[in-house]
Amino acid sequence: MTQSVTQASCLVMAASRRGVDDPVAKIQGLSHKCLVTLDGQVMLERVLEALVDSGCFAKIHVSVDRADILTATPAMKRWVDEGRVVFVQSHGNLADSVLKAVAEIESPLPMIITTGDNALHTPEIIRDFVRDALASQADAVVGFTREEVVLQDYANSGLAFHRLKDGGFSSCNLYALKTPNSLKAVKVFEGGGQFGKRHMRILKAFGVWPFIIYKLKLRGLQGLMDAIGRRMKVSVDVSWLDYPWGPIDVDHKHSFDLTEETLIKRRLAAQQD
């Protein structure tokens, strides 16, 4: 069922931070990892297709370093020509790029943010997150999947789970900024994110008490979000997304292979229906 277009804006983070040195870009010798082909379709096109087909957005803005990246395939060029996909110049780090996009986009909030390497995202997960985000009264919303949900289909996913009092969790790279106050939270990505893999970034971004809560598993995930929110003076809610592939992004050869394998299975299953 297609959801009617919401008042939310959409921003896809697709800039090449490491260029040709990115391990995914190297697989196919490309300048940007978002341009790699997975089961016959360019990865960024897959991400944009899921967002377009979700029916949630009138326009999808893409933060990337060159406008020509968005015309790399016929489908992407058509969306650009139709005004469905719009180029936004990336700047410096993730935080700078988001804040610059907010400044440039007309009526930017609420804003749904995702990344150009979550090639397994579908219209369904987008709709579920948008529904949760718009229903929340918090300043910001973050999408997570529980460890046991991921492991039921991906025992060897290689994901870095956040382990807390109520279990393990992984981010789905789906974020919502709902209020001007939520922009304070963007600053935590000045160091690049990937908090599950690099725990010391939690200390730098969120301070000592949230770091202690995290390392000693003193609270559950929402409790940690509350502690982080109090420090930043921003309220943060969790959206639970029960999709095993939700947190899988394409960061290295293993996740590339895992993603392509899943996409092939999806295609074959669809052909049998």
C-alpha cells in the first residue's frame, strides 16, 4: 500500500569520503562507492528507488560532492529531470553536510536522513520509519533493529552491535530531525559516526556519563538515548524496525557480497511469484 506524500523532506548522504581508496569503490574501480553495481543495478539508484517507491516524499535531496553523480544512470537522470531527486552540495564532514542541506532546502523540517549505501532498504522499511518518526513527540528519532532479529537471517553479518542492558542493537542509518532543537544533535557526527565500531567516539560526542552507561550496560537503549538527550538538551526516540537486513550497509567486501547475495535472492523470489 503506497503512503501519501508527507510534509517531511528527505536527505540522502552519498558523498565520497575516501574516493578511489574506499574499499567498496575499489571492488569495481570507481570514484564513488555509491556507484558500484549490485546485481545489475547501481547502489545509489537502488536507495533512491526505495525512497521514491515509498511514496513518502515529494522530493529527495542527495548530499554528494558532484552533481553528475545523480545522472549516472537513466533512471536517476529521469528523477532529476522530473525534479524528484535534487542535488545538494556536500560539505566537509557529515554534520556540516546535514546543516548546509537544512539551510538550503525549503521547509527542511521534519527531515528524514539516510545513506547512499543502504542498498537493502525497501519502501516498507522507509514507510515504517516515517510513520514512527512523524508520530513521535521527540525532537529526533533514530531507527534500530534488535540483534536477534538480524541474526535470525544473518548469523555472519559482521555488524557491530550496541550491547546494553536490554540486549544488542544496530542502527539502520535512518534518522529523523523534527524540530529546530534537533539540529543540536547533528554535531555528534562531526567525528564521522560509526559509534558501534569506535567506542571512544561516544565519549567525545556524548560525554562521560553516556559513555559509562554504554560501556557498563547500565541502561537499555531508550535509557541511553534519554541520557544522551539530556546532555544535548534534545529529546530522542527509538523507532524499532524489525527487518533483519535493516542495519546492513555496504562498507567493505564482506557486506558487499552479503548485500548482493540478498538482492539476488529477492530477485529470484520475485520472479517465482
